[in-house]
Amino acid sequence: MNYHDLGEHVGALVTLMGVFGGVSAFLLWRMLVRMERKIEDLSQHFCWCREELAERFVTRYEHEADRQDLWEAVNHHDHDVRGRVVR
């Protein structure tokens, strides 16, 4: 086996490895860009959903003022000996 022939093949092998490395880097970059777009879309959708929910539901203050009697009944009551609720 002649070492001179091996040197010619090493150059071609290094060139092929460079080409495959470049293609792999490009595909990885493209995948990361697409992933970044999807994450950005998800973030925008999440923020939009939170804004929409704030408009659809009553605020906590309104809820507490409307349900104060129920809150008092649930959280501030006693039980008699038999286990019945006593207010």
C-alpha cells in the first residue's frame, strides 16, 4: 500500500466531512429558527388567552362581594355534638 494514495483520499474525506458538517449545521440552524417561531407563537397565544380570560370572568373583588354570605357560611360555622352545622 502506498502512502501517497492514502494522502489523496484523506483530502477527499476531509472535504466530504466539511460538506456534511455544513449541511448538518444548516439543518440545525433551520430547526432552531422554526422552534423559535413556534415558541413565539405559543407565547403570544398564551398572553392573548390570559387577556381574554380577564375579560370573561369577574374580578376577585366582585366575586368576594357577591358571595360573602356563602363564604361566611362555609368558613365560619360550628358543628354540634351530632355533627350538624350550627351558625
